[in-house]
Amino acid sequence: MVPMQVTAHALKCIDKAGGLDNYVLNTPVAKMMSLKGMELKEKMTRALSEERRRRGEEEGAKEDSNEAEGEEEEEGETKTPKRPPPPRPKTKS
């Protein structure tokens, strides 16, 4: 929980955005007009980028191990060709 004072208008905007996180992350800094909001946005953006970076590193390691396993499976598999879409019904003009 983050205690802070907000105006009724800001509260309506937060509800409309789907919560404080969405409001802070998606509202341009110029429109926010609050030092506390700008600081919060900077902290949240930094935390999200660090989390994405960590997840990217984890996924990269998983993909490397999956590629080695996938190479074995691909050798024995036969790929089935994709079917073309069904023909469209003719319309009367």
C-alpha cells in the first residue's frame, strides 16, 4: 500500500486507467504534474526494466537448452504442409 493524497480528479483517472500502476506508467510526465508521481514513475520504470532484463537472461538460458533438445526431436519429425483456406462462397452482384 502506498499512502498519498490525491485529488478527486486524479482518483477518477486512476480508476479509469485500471489502477495506480497503469495510471503512473501510461500517463505522460507532462500531464502528471506531480513530483511524487514523477518519482514513482521513474522507480517503477526502472524496476520493470530490471525485471525484464532478468527474465530475458533466464529465457535466453532456457532457449539455449531447448534448442539442443529440439534438434534431436526435429530430426525424426516430418512436417505436415498447411492446408489452404477454404474457398469463399460466391455472392450475387
